[in-house]
Amino acid sequence: MMAPTISVARPLAPVASFPRRSAPTAVRASTYCPAAIYAAPLRPAALPSLPAQSLPAFSQPSKRSVAMAAGNTNVPVVAAAAAEADNNGLAVVAKTGLYILLWYAFNMIFNILNKSALNAFPCPYFMSAMQLVVSGVWMCAMWATGLQKKPKVDMELIKGLLPVAFAHTVGHVTACVSFSLMAVSFAHIVKSAEPVFAVALSGPFLGTWAPAYVWASLIPIVAGCSLSAMKELSFAWGGFLFAMASNFGMVFRNILSKKCLTGDMKEKNIDGMNLFGLLSIISCVYCIPLALIMESSKWDVAWQVAVSSLGQGEFLKLLALSGVFYHLYNQLSYMVLDRGLSPTSFSVSNTMKRVAVVVSSVLFFKNPVTFLNWLGSAMAIFGTLLYSMAVDKEKKDKAKAAAAKKL
């Protein structure tokens, strides 16, 4: 009788016999441009963008790349490595989602605490200075404990930061004043018009002229703000003008950062977080004297009224938490940017954050809102998203044109 034949699985071919794909590489900016810290158009009052970072969600090896790299190793090891790659990818996505949720939450909490404090203690210059002080102290503590790399500060850097910090102070203080004069929801709708200032001022000051489709994306912003203003029950010209001044200050901060911050900022450890910390500290030099001049004469009476209505402990806690959450929502914005979101993804996230702030403030303070208010708000917020997408397209078009010239 013939012995039964046993078929044996052919061993995997050596790795060299297969065309190998190069491992995915992290996408990094080829150069570090300090001006890019403020390049993104959709930023909150103190929300600079970070330099381009690697994209963690796409730098993880796929099952196929893991299997090919493993060559002729046994199948369980390949499967385990592929499963680990998938788990790492899910962990990155989950962590990014958590950061975005915390960014939203801290921003909503800050706006509610800030408006509550201003209702009890209507001294916006004091509040602005206090928030900058808290943020500056927080960053000093992070540098002292090693949680954040210390920036290498020299006189050249300080000279470059002085005009940028001045514009930052103008943007922050005027925003706080506008919040004290009208509803938070409407103030944020007016502040969504910041891209209009960015496009209008970038041409004459930076020589960068926007194409027609970028200008067209501003139409719903202007129309939405106008419609919302016409039907806003809490409308006040003072609040409206201060909110517009905040837009002007923040756009000029971006422009001045491109003109004044020169040299290799990477060697000085000037990332977005450290830049915000330095701006907060220098802005105190501008903001504290301004607060003393503008409203120190009424601090005593306003303080006593606030303490009598809330109690000293509760009032002090409200002030402290306002400063803490001012810093936290800014810190989370940098952490979100560090996750390597694409410009479009960040624009969508930032747009939804503004929606969350507007809706939460309306619900908390029970502001009367008409249908046309909601319609105008939706148009303005949607316009900011269109603007961001148009700017992203403009950058891609310029990159393609530059690449075509090299060929």
C-alpha cells in the first residue's frame, strides 16, 4: 500500500523576492516658519495655530505593511503586529476626539464663567488683566516644573514680541469689553467676521491678495452678521464696535507676527504654547496700566457690590476659575493642533466649537433669540467654514503652481 502523501504549505518567499513598499513616513513641515503660528484664520481670541506636525493617525503601519515587513516570520506574530497597529490607530483617533471635546467644554465653561463674572463685577479691563496674569503664571509654573520646554529668550525675541503682544492685548481686552456690553452669543457671531478683516488687510500690509473665490466665501459671513445684528434684542453699538475692534486686533497680531518674528524660532523653543505664554506675560505690561487708568476708580464699589450679591468666597472662586479656564481652553487648542489635523478638519472642529459656545450661552443665560437671529448666526458660522476651506484650496493651488514651475 502506498504511503499517504502529506501536502506541506509552501514557505513564504524571501522578503527580497517581493517588491517592498516604503514605510509610511510622518508628514512634517520642511521649514519652520514662526509666522505660521498665527497663519490660520479661524482662531479664537488667543488661539494661535501651531507649525505643521506629523499626522499620527496616518503614520501607523497598516496590516499590509506590517505583514510585508515581517517577511517569512510566522503568521501569529504578523497578525499580532497588525492588530497592535490597528489598536494604536484607534487610540490616536480616540485621544484626538477627547482633546476636541475638552477644548469645546473648556471654551463653553470659560464663556459662561467670564460673562457671569462680568455681570457681577462689570470691570472688563480688570478681568482681561487678571486672565492674562493667570495664564502667565500658569506657563511659568509649567516651565519651572519641566512640563513645557523653556523658551530661549533674548532681546531680539523680546523686541519682536512687543508689537505682537500689543495687538494681542487690543484683541483680548476689546473682546472682553464687548462681552460685558452684550450677549455672549451675539458677540461671538460678530467675532466670526474676523476673516473679513484678514482678507482686507493682508493685501496692503503683506502683499498677499486673495483670489475671487476667497472673497466670495466672505459673503455669507457679512450677510449673516448683518441679519443677526438687525434682529438682535441685546444689540448695543458699543458692544458691536468693541467686538469689531477685537477682530481688527487679532488680525493685526497675525500680520505683525509675520513681520516682526524673524529668525529660527525652533532653536529658541518657540512653539505655539510658548509663544502664547510669552505674549500673555508681555501683554500684562500693557494691560495692567490700561486697567488702572480706565476703571480703577470704580473697583472698590464694584467689588463690594459683587461680594454682597455673591459672597466673597464665591466671587473670588468665580474670578479664579475664569482665569484658569481662559488658559485651559487655549492650552487644549494647541493640543488639538498638535494631533496633526488637516486644515479642513480643524476648520470644521473650530466651526462646531463656535456653534457649541453660542448655543450653550443662549441656553445658560436664557437670552431671547428670534428665528432670524438663528438664521443669521448659522449663515455667519457656515461662512467661516467656507472661508477656511477656500483658504486651504488657495494654499494647495499655490503649492501645485510652485511644483509645476520646478518641472
